[in-house]
Amino acid sequence: MGKKSKKSKSISKEEKKLEKKEEKKIEKNEVKSPKIDKKEKHGKSIKKKESGYEVELDPHAQHPTEEEIKRFGPLSLEARQAHTAIVLLDSEEDHVLIESLNSLQRFCSKRLENRELFILFKGITGIWKYFHHPHLIIQRLALKILAIVSEVHKTKLICRDRDIGKELVTLMESEDDVIAEYASVVAMNLVTIFAGRLQIIQNGGIPILLSRMEHSDPDIQKNSIAAIYNLLEEPLHHDFFTPAENLARIYKLLESPFPQIQINTLAVLERLSRRASGVKAIQNTDLFDKIRQKLEEKEFGDLHRACLRILLNLVQDVTNCQKLTGSLNELTDLLDQSKDLQVLILIVNILGKMARIPSITKSLVKNDMISRLISIVATQANPDIREAAIYAAAQIGATHYKAKRLLVEMFKPLRSFFHDHRAKAQSFEYIFLALSVILEDGEEAVREFLEQGGLFMLLRACSESSNEKYTINSRISALTCIKTIGAYHMFRKKMITARLFPAVLNLMAFPDAQVVSFAANALCCLVGEEEARDQFISKQGSNYIISAAQNPELNVVIAIIPLINAIASYPEVAADLINHGILAIIWGRRDLLSRNGGPLRVTMNRLISNHLPAKYAYMGHIGPYEKLPHGFYDAGYLNTEDAFVPLEDISFQDRDKHPKVIYLNIDHVAHPALFQNNPVMAAIENENIPSILDFAAQVRSLIPDNVRSEKDLVGLIATIVCGNLGGPVDKWRVSAHTEELALADLQSKHQSVAVPLTMMTNGAHRPRALMFKALADIFGVPCSLDRGGFKKCWNVVLIRAKKMHTCCPCPEKPGDEEMTFFTERLRRFVVDLLYAPGSLFPLYSYEADTYCFC
């Protein structure tokens, strides 16, 4: 008996050792589920076969205690046994359900793949019915499993389809803390999708979440505030949390002893501060003071980041920048002390926004913030912190004039960052923004920029075709730099030599209206150089101007007006523009061409002053001091819907679509471009027909015997004009239609679009007024050429009435001491060239109005 007892004791010791090993393996989830022997108790056994596995259940098995369940379950599942445990969920025995649920929650807690297998085996369907089970342990375990797998997207979709919102809100109100905690986890994950947010809101979940934030359990507080954070993903839901009473509940969590709850609360406030309604609600609270207290805590980097993100949203509104003046010292101290890169980036961005307030900028400059920012750009490797420093420096320089001089030292770090391969699109945007601010300092800053090779940076920004590297804002800032540099005439040649002019000209075809406007402003500063004008003509710059003039954006049209005005000062460029049809484009913009100060009115006048045929066609008037050049032509009156077409562009086949053209041949030279559609030009060069100079010689020969005053000279010229164009006419028989027929006959006879003026032997208003104006210009008589209704044309001369000889007080050269001065103003007279040639009618008199308009 003694031997047996010793042997039994040794066996019991070995069994205990094995049991301990089994317990350790079970705790590590390394033991597979044991096989279930087929035994019958009381002559009965339960068999169930599912998916190839056969399991026998004993209905009289002993119920495990709650402590044993919490330690470990009877099943430690791997993937191949998971389906078996899910099958056991259909059991009616509580202890089987508890064992299965406990094993499944352990299985799902292991890794993401297990949770996906659980969903694949339709395990969620098996646990739905146990959410309100009378057994509290079963209810907790079922809800815990759902909380574990709810982070998987498929689970959220299943919950959405089952419309679990109402049931979930009820569970969150449970008096059992464990159930309320698991329900809040499910709600936190469910509201990450749009339909889940709607279900929670429609079933009154927001008041429940707000009340759960005041719960004593920190896990429930954390889950509730996280759910609110996810709800704020939808901007329309922000208004649920902006009322003062709701914000007060959220603010209470900032006093929580748990940092994670504080961080989640700050994240909620950060999302609220993204919208104007949230900013307005936060402005009326003491959040600024709470954030200042959090920034003074040195040990929590996550809290600092969360606080600074809120401040960055708040300072988007200028009024909040003033409220943060008291926190300026804390921010600058944290900038010097913190080693957290994200904290540094956020602080520099906040300081850049606050620099819009002059008083804050003055304090920053006084505290040597410029040197710190330059040091960050020069020494830091991270592109984000360098971007933030550049933006802050640009904002300080734009607000405080003295800072621009200090920022000149930033040229070299900016150029280095420009060539850094880590620089992003926003980096280039801030670089050019800073350059545009620094260059405003003056000539010395521009000279330093050019010595540092800055023109290459501008050329890259303007010539790069891709928008991925250089954004619209980058190009606008670069064009602003070009405009600033172009304001100094001594630097323009360098810019043109660097091939900046063609690059800027190409931006006139950019799809964005703002870029086109700034490109026009930059070109306006460069066209003063002759080389730039040559490039404008060679690069077909007129096409870009015409395209911009047709732009539907008003700001583009307004921007090109100064450019056209500057170009129109140079006849060769103005002629190129007119030949490309700019006048027709401007003439079509009647909304901007009104006589009462339309913005295109001055531009139109400037252009046509270099092209008198167009001016006469559009305006019907040529001033008394504008001399008609050789090659001038009268293209007739234009209707409102018509556009001016240059003579060289009118073909003989299309001549009937245009008014009859009278060509002013002052001498015997014809333009080569007119010969194709005007063979009659050969007669002009061959001197087969007389010229205006021949008629002038005829007048000159008669002057000694017939001219004693200016009136006599005007009368003599009128007589010569009338004699060469058919003599006096009967007022009741003269007709513009007859004149048009005569011109059409000459066109057909000579196969030409234009008819030389001196070839006509008969004419009424048009040819006589034109010839008189040409001869008056030759003899120095101020004379205008006007056109009115009914195709009538007339001339207004300026006659000097009395004269006296006196000593000139300031002679320009010897022999000019004796000058002729006139005691009366120049008087204006309408010249009769038809009925009583040489008669002068005072302007606005009855006779003058009858001659011109009747």
C-alpha cells in the first residue's frame, strides 16, 4: 500500500505539471480544440455535422464559472475550427454559447485575417440575436465580438444594411458599463461611413453621445468623443455641436487626466474650427486660454500638435489673430525649445498667418524672427518646415516695410531650395511669393536678385508647360517679379537677353484668366525695348493679343488695354496688330466701347491714330492737324455690324461685299502688296495718271496772281478740286448712288478693288472732300475730313482772321525775330465744294448745316 501511495503521489505531481503546461499553452492560444469523444449519458447524445466536422455535445455538462471564462475558454480556435464555433452559436445551452462566444472573441482579437474569416463565415449573423439576451455574459460577449470586427469595412456595410442605428443607440444607453462601452465602439466605427452617420443621427444618437462624454468610465468617454470626431467628417453635421451647451460638454473633456481623451477632444475642436460657424462659436468661449495652458505643458507633444492645429484654423480669420497676441511669447518660446518637427511647422504657419496684423509683425521683427526664418530655410532639410518659413517671411515682408530689406539675405537660401529635388509645387509657390515681396524693396534688391541668378528661376516658372510643378499662383508670383524688375529700365535688356519675353508671351495663351492678366502686365513693362518689339512681331504676338481681347473674362480684356496702348505708340507694331484684325475685335466689344468713358475707347483711338484709313472708316473724322499720307484710302462708311478690312485683304472677286474704295495717290509710288488685286497700281507707277502733287503744282502756279489771304487760298484749292471732278453740280440732281455707280464702272474696267482718286473725272462729296483735304495738307491749311449721314462728306478749315507783325520774345534761330501773331482765335468754316465752290460757311450756321446734313 505504501508503494502504491508513493506511485499515485508521483503520478499526481506529473499530472499537475502537465496541467500547468496546458494552461500556459491555452493562455498563449497554442492548443487546438480537443477532440470530443462520442459518449452517451442517460442513453442520449447530440450530434451535429457541419462542413465536414462532426461534434457531439453533452447537454448535462457542468456549467463553467464566470472566473474560468474570463481566464480562458475551452476552445482556442485556429482558422479551421472557427466555422465549428460559429455553428455552436445555434445551441440552446447557455454554457455552450458562452464557450463559443468567448473562443470567437479570442479568435477575432488575434489579427485582422481572423476577423475577415469570421465575417466570411457569416459569424455576424449568428451573434445578432444575442445583443439583448437575458444572460448578461452572453450579451457582453456577443457585443464585444461585434466591437472587435466593426473596424472591418464589410462589418460596417452589414450593419448599415441591417439598420442597426436604433438598436445601437439603445445599447449605448444601457446601465451596464461593459455593454455601453462595446456599443460606443461599434458606433464609433459605424459613423465612419455616410449611411452609418445618418442612422445614428436619425435615431437620436447625438444627445446620447454627448451625455456619454460625461460618463465616469474613461473608455466610454474616449469612444464617444471619437464617434463625434467621425460624425464631423460630414460638414453638414457641424451645426449639431456648435451650440454653447454642446461645446461646454466637449470643453469639459479637456480637463480629463487621460491625454488620449484630451487629444481626441482637441481633434473634435480642430474639425469644428474648419468652418466659419465653428470659428464663430469658438470665438465666444475661453478656448484660447485653455490652449495657452496646454502649450505651457512641455511633456505632451501630441497635445501641442492638436492645439496648434486648432490655432492654425482659427487664425485664418484676421480677428482671431488679434486675440492670439497674448500667446505670441508662448509660441516663440515653443519654437525655440521644441524638437518636434510637426510642432515647428505648425508654429511657423501660425506666425505667418498672424503676421497680417501690423502690430504683431512689428513685434516679430523686433524679436529677430526674420533671422530665425532665414536660418530655418538655410539649415533645415525637411521641405515642409522650409515652406512654412518662406511663407511666414513673405507675409512679414508684405506687412512691414523694414522687413523687406532684411529679407534680401534670403535670396541665396531660396535659390538653393529652388534647385532641391525635394521641393514640391507648394514650395515653388511660396518661393516666388517671397521673391515678389522682397523685390519690392527697390533697385538694390533687384540688382542683388539678378546677381544671384534669379532670372533663371523666373524663366523656368514661365516656360514650364506642366502645372504639376508650377501652379497658377507660382506663375502669377513669377510674373509679378518680372513686372517689378521691368519697372527699372536699366534691367530690361538683361531680361530680354535671358529670353524672358517669349516665355511671358506664351503665357498669354494660358487657360487661366489670372495668368493671362498678369502676363499682359509684365509684357507692358518690356515692350519699350526695341528688341522686345521685334520679338513681338516675329513670335506672332498679335495673335495672343487678339485671343486675349476675345476672352469672355472682363479682367483679361481690362489687363490688355495698357499693353495695347503701349504697343500702339510704335507704328510698326500697331500696324501689325491692325493687320491681324484687332480693330474688328475691339469694334465688336460694344459693351466696352461706349462714348461715355468705355475702357476700350482710348485703346481704339490710340490704334487708329496710327492707321488713318481705319480711323476714318470707324470714326468718320480726321482732325485738322492729321495729314493724310500717301496710300490713304477711303473704304467707305462702316455699319454697326461691319468690321474694317485692310485694302490688301480685299480680293477683286469679293469687291461687291465691301464699300467702294478710293485710293489717295499723292505721288507715283504704289505699295507692292496692293498689286495682286489692284492692277491699276501699275498705272500709278508708270505715271499714266496724274498725282495729287501734280494738282498741287497747278494750285501753286496760280497762287501769285490769285491769293492775298488764307480765304483766297482755300477758295483757289476748292476751285481746282471742283474743276477736276466735274465742276459745280445741281443740288437737286447730285446723288451718292450715281457716284457709287461710277466707281463700280472704274473697278470693272481696270479689274481693281481700289480706284485712284486722280483717275476720277466726276464725283460728288467723297472724292471732292478727300482731294481738298490732301491739297490743304500740302499747303499747310488746317483742315478736317468729316463724314455724316446720307454718305455726305465735307471739310472744315481753320482760318486766321487778323494778323500783326511784332518782335518774337524768344526766337529759336536767327531770322525768326519777325514773326506773325494773330489777335483772334482760329475760326472754323465749312467749305463748299459742290454748289458754289470756294464759299465758306461758319460752322453750325444754317448754311453749313444745310450743306452737311441736307
